[in-house]
Amino acid sequence: MLEYKRDGWKAAICLAPSLLLMCIFTFWPIINSFIMAFLNNYYFALNRSDIYNSLMDVDKSFAYFMGGRFTGIGIQNFITLFRDKDFLIALKNTAFIVFVSVPVTVIIALLIAVALNSIKGLRGFFQTVFFLPYVTNTIALGLVFNSLFHVDYGLINKLFNMVGTSWINSGATWGRAMFVLFLYSVWDGLAFKIIVFLSGLQNIDKQYYQAAQIDATPRWRVFTRITVPLLSPMILYITITSFMGAFKVYSSVIGIFGTGRYGPVGNYKLLITIVGYVYDQFDVSGMPFGVGSAGSMVLFGIILLITLIQMQASKRWVHY
Amino acid sequence: MERALYLDPNELRRFKIKTGIARFFTYAFIILMAAFIVVPFLWMIFSSLKTTNEIISREVTFFPRKFEWANYSKLFTGIKAIDQYGNEYEAFKPMPFHWMFFNTIVVGFFTTIGTVVTTILAAFAFSRLNFKGRELIFTIMLATMMIPGEVFVITNYMTLSRYTGWIKSANHLENYAALIFPFITSVFYTFFLRQTFKQIPNELYLAAKVDGTSDFKYLVKVMIPLSQATITTIIILSMIGTWNAYIWPSFVTNSIYTNHLLVSNGLMVGLRGASETTGPNSILNLQLAASTMVTVPLLIIFFSFKKYILRGVSRSGIKG
């Protein structure tokens, strides 16, 4: 490496816009959320906290932070969080999406990619079809899935002669509503995974397959012994990113049920997710951001833990 | 030919049948999954052209019997209905699509310009300049990609409402500012560009140095033209990102001002509770017409820039 003059000041100029924006909109939020999670009864009322305080007759022992007031420092937010039934429902729903729909999507995507890779005719056409959902608008397609499963006018109910069976309308059970959300997540998630798997498959050396052919290896064995091990880095990458994405599931639920709703009429919290719970804290009057921040810290902790576990587990079976 | 000599003709026939069956099942699987992907799109487009009578009829129709193009003009004009007391009310409020498209394009344009400028400068610093702490700063930036988005949303909402008057502002430009500023840099695009910049041979840089070219001129005259494909990908993905943005806009835009809405929010606000309306008042066809209006531009972009979009995918996703 040729040694040239250090470019400290040039780098400072080049990085300044990016770093400045990140300090305000990325680094500060991380610190702030962490602090807020540990402030008891933190109320941030849009520069009106003084009026709010006099109205609410709060304890005199408060202090200010970011224009909001709090009564003390502790883990009260986390206690509130885990005592809230809605949060526990949110944990359950998010866990279902993460641990059921992600593995199913990954397996289906892998099968589609392998199938696509093995055919010759119409391959380009099918590839385009499978890539289609990649750029779609979550809200728009949520409405479409809503209409597909509409209680009276939906395609599914008309087709299978089950008009009156409520999937996402009032009276829907958790299982049925979750099934629609599950289908939508699979539909929405396939494209990205297929694209990544296909590009991975195209990089596998053809010689492995030729060797297997000479030995007359059965297809499923070729799949489990050659394709899957050689694709394992891609599979790991996809599972980690999909898990992270699935923990943040929110827009698709909103898309299916409508603004501020996580379930059918009469049971708005049926499919609430962790992110939905956190955002809901905005709408509560007085805005207890502390509980919301505690919720997002819990989410961050879970994501970090799962990712670390995956990284550890991957050491056993990922072939680089 | 040589090989055929050693093969038992019976075995050869069995082998042919076997591969034939395998191919049949492969195609059957692909076609089935392709149908799963395509049906929601077709249902959306076809149902958006059905009359309300056809929507609410018990018969199963997929393809519209009569093309009701008026559905699309009703999106702009709204529907008036008369309730049981003889009073006129708005069964469907007109949706400000012209504003939704215009706002999204304006916000997308400025977000994209800002993102491209800041990420090019940062990627240049990380790939070409030599300064202390380069790897450390880069690692810290990458690490923030793991943190769930709602951590940022809560604090950014607080920061903007405390120090600016942009949140839910009645002023059009202030609303734009709130939508644009937090998003004019991106860690992922910086990373993506840095990888591209690193592939440009160092010899070019050294040759330019010998000729006395300044770093800035080298960036503009050599690196940017050589990375055109990557920059195009970033521009397209960033525009699509704004088109699909829902969460942040839903917090900072006041939906009372319908001319401030972006597409996803407009869709949500306009169709709130739509699926619960039944009988002749059902607006399922309008709901799907609105979804089509939002989806079709995306599909056009997808087909025109497929190559560029897929380039970005193999690195990471835009959804999340």
C-alpha cells in the first residue's frame, strides 16, 4: 500500500453532512429512548408540559427532560409494560409471525428458487412473476388481502361457498385473522428471498451437480447434500434479515385492518404487534413515551438476542 | 451416443418417465405458486372495474362482466348517498390523488437528492480517504442498521416538535420539511456505494494525483461516472421508499389537511373502515380502484428498471 498524506480535514468535510444528520436523527434517538425507558411517569406533552402538570396535579418531586416531566428514575415502565395485557398479546402475535411465517416463507422461497433454477422454458416469465411483490405498497396490498377475505364479497368465501365466514370482519377468531396475516406475510416476503436464493444458486459450481449425476444421486439427496449446504450462507443471511423484519411487523397488520386498528371491528387489539403497541403509546392522551420506549428497548433486546443465537448456531452448519 | 450403447432400453425408458414426472411436478409447483402471487394483483385490477351490483352479488366472478371505468372518476368526486332520514351524506369522501402523487414526488425528489449527495460524500471518505478512526466510525454506522425503526420515530417526533413547528403543521412547506429532513442520509446506501467505489482501481486515483487533480474533481469526473449504475439503483430505491413510506408520514402529517398527504397515508385515510360498509353502499370496488392507482405506477417503475432494482436487492432489502 502506497503511503500518502492523511486526509483528515477532507474526510471531515465529506463526512460532516452525513454524520451531523445521523447524530440528530439516529444516534440521539438511541440514547434518548434508552434514557426515557428508565424515567418514571415521563410525560412529553408537546411543549405544553407546564399546563399539563398544573392540570394533572403531579407530584412536586419532578424533574424535566427534553421538555417533558418525570417523577423519578427506575424500571416502572418495564413493570407497566409486562403487566399490560395488550403487550403480552403483542408478544404472542409477533412471536407467531417470527417463528411460523418466517421459516415457512424461507422454505417455500428456497423450493421455488430451486425449481426455477431447474427449468428452462418460461423461466424469465416466472422469474418476473415471482419478483412482482417486491416493490408493492404494503398498505395497498393489505387492502387487497382484506377484500380477498371479505366476509360477504371476498373471492375466497364466494369461491369455497363459505359466505358468512368472517376472516377479518367482525366476529373473526384469532386463528382466522392470523391466517390472513400469515398468508399476506408469506406473499409479501417471497420475492426478496427468491431473488437472493436465485443469485446464490447461480454461483454454485456446476461440477458438483455433474459429479452427483455420474453417481446417479437421487434428487432430494442432491438438494439436501449439495444445494442446501452450498446455499447456507445465503440461508443464514435471509433468516437473520427476515427475523429482524418480522419482529417489526406493523404496516401489514394496519394495511389489512385499517388505521389504528390491529383487529376486526369489536376486537381492535386482536393482532396487535410489539411495534403496533409502541406506536399506540402516541395516541394515548398525555403520551406516556416512557412505556413506548421501554417497549422498543425490549424489542431491541429480543432482536439482539435472537441474532446472536442465530450467529452462534450458524457456526455449526454454515459452510463458507 | 456412446453412453446409450451400454444402457438397457428398459432402464432408459424408466429414466425418461422419471424425469418427465419430475418436470411435471416442478412446473405444477411453479404454476401454483405463481398463481398465488398473481391472483391478488388480478383480483385488485379486475374488481376495481366491477359495478357495485357485481361486487355484492353471490355469484363468483373474477373477470368483470361490464367494465365500470366510472369507479376511477368516483375516486376523485366521491359518492353521495341519502340516509334513512332523507339527509344527504358522503358515503365515500373524494380522495386527493393529484395532491398525493404530487407530494410524494416532491418529497421523494428532495429526499433522493439529499441522500445521493450525503451518501456519495460519505462513501468517498470511507473508500478513498485516509484518516484516523475510519473503520471505527464505519462500524458504528453499520451497527445502527440493527436497531428497530420505532426507536428513531419516537425521538425524531419529539425533536421536531420541540425545536421546530413542522409536526402536523398547517404550512405545506413545513410539512415537506418534516417528511424530508430525517431521511436525507442512509447507512445502507453509504455501504452500498462504498463497495462500488472500492472496486475502482487505486491506480486511477494515483494517476489523477500525479496529474495534480484535486480529490473533489476526481470524485466528480471519475468516481461518480464509473458508479452510475449503483447511483441509479439508489435513486430508484429511494423514490420507491418514499412512495411506500407510511409510518413516519402518518405521525407528522395532519390528515385534516388532505393536500398534505403522501400516497400510503392518503390511501389509509381515504378508506378508513371501508370494508365494513355492506349492501349497495359497499365501496369495495372503489377501495380496490384506489389500491390500483397506487400500485400501477410502482409496477411500471418495476418493469422499466428491473435490472437496477434487482442489483440493489442482492445486497439488501428496501422493505422493513
